[in-house]
Amino acid sequence: MQITFWGVRGSYPVPGAATVRYGGQTSCVEARSAKGDCLIVDAGTGLRALGNKLMREATGPQRYDVLLSHVHWDHIQGLPFFSPAYVPGTRIAVHALLTAADELQQVIGGITRHEFFPMPLEAAPAQFDFHQVEPGVEFDLGPFHITPIALNHPFGSVGYRIDCDGSSWAYVADTAPFDQVIHKQHFLSGPEPLSADDKVSLLAMREALLRKLEAVDTVVYDTHFLPEEYAKFPHYGHSTPDQALDICREAKVKRLVLYHHAPSHSDEMMDKIAADYLAKGAAIGIEVLTSFEGMTLPIGPEAEADAKREPERTNPGIGPA
């Protein structure tokens, strides 16, 4: 199995001169099995370029499975620009958290209303199917075994452990840490004191995440904020690289990939973050990589053999210098 990053930013896209090397598109990762089966995780603006690649590869209408972490804009905005959606006979299965799925068709359809977009969702030639996922309820999509994991984010978010070809990786975005703020089904205007029930809920969520991450080969984690930034915005529902390292250390994960970069982090700032946390990870036995658009990583035994190699780039113009 291997994964490729098509969008690595959070909140909103920021392509431009300041983000040339790491990229400015929002959340989208492609997983491929050894036999070439495709699974898409999140549908941010990075989905557009992935869709164009899939169109070049396709010999006819295909089925595509898309796992959504949640329905904030930076995770769904690429769907109207996904080229296969305009191919008759194509089926696109969208899988989302139970709390959002009952409104998912309305949510996705809302961004393609005629006031905002030239073609409404129901008029797209492809057939869209919407499926509920629930934390702890596992399911299979072709050769991929999917384990949804509850995360701590406004209105809810779900991560995924994905097993295939005897290897595994986990996608943990978006989430806040599990000790300071709890995100329920509303947006907190700021930190609030944690009740005893809140503390129990957060501890249970953290323990469940640790259990699901055990023996995972690679974890892609929301590391949107630096510690000093998180202190200003703890209610936004995002984590820091230090918090991600703590989780990976306890779960005995060997490789962490920093992901969901803040839109304000320029290439130069990302270079410093990458270097600082590569060193911090090495000190506790965790390989820390920093995602960029076009980065392709092997997952599993082949990853260990290639650990000292620079990650492959699907776009040679993108990536750290």
C-alpha cells in the first residue's frame, strides 16, 4: 500500500508564492493497494488534481470511495471540481460521520446550488451514494479494512485506521488534544472549564484512539498549530506536533506525518517546523515527516527499507528544497 498527498493545508487554500514547495491545497490523501485499488480520504481542494489524474488513468466509468473526516469546507470543497463526477456511469460513494451523514446530501448539494455553481449535484452525470460511518463500527471497501475513530472537533470529526496488504496507516484530522477543551455538537466561543463528565469523555476518546493506533505503520496527524498558536485558539479543534508526538509515542507508532498545515505557515516556516520536529521525533525513536503536495509514501515493510530515502514526489515542482 502507498499514500499520496494531494492537499495538505487546513482551513482554506493558499496556493501562491509563499507556499510553492509545500503546496496550498486543502485536505486530500489517496491510498493505493498493491493491486492498484484506490481509496480517497477527504475531499478538499486537492481533490481536483487527483480527479484529473484518475481521469487520465480510467478506461471507462469507475467507482470511487471517499472517506470524509467531517464536512467543514476545507474537507469537501473539492467535490464539485472532481472530474470523474462528470462522467456518465461513474459511481461516487461518500462515507461520513453518523452525525453528519443524515444531512450529507443536503450539505454537499448546498455548495452546488445554482446561486453558487453552474451545475447542481443532482444534475451531475455520476451517481452519488451517501453512507454513514460510526466510530468503532468497522467495514470493508474492496481490499481496504476501515476502522473509524472518534475525534475531538467542533460538530464532530472521525479519523480512520486503514489496513490493506498486510500494512496499515491512520488518518487523524481534524482533532484537538484530549485534555483541555472538549468539542461537542456546537462551536465553543472559547475555552470553558471541563466538567467531571467532560474529563471522562475526553479520556475515553483518547484511550480509544491509542488502542486503534497500536501497531499502525504510519500516522498522518492534524498538526495545524504550533504550541504558542494553539494557546490562542484552543477552541478551533486542532492539535500541535508535540501533541501528535505524545499520542504516537504512547501508541508505539514509528512514523508520524505532520499534516493539515496552517494557511499562515509559509515554506520557510514549514522548513523550520520540519527540521525541529524531525529532531524531536528522532530523540524518542519516531520518524517525523512533513507532508507536502505530491509526496508519495510506501506503507508497511517496504517503508522501513526506504526510510532513509527522500519521499517520492508525484509533482517534482513541489516539496522541500
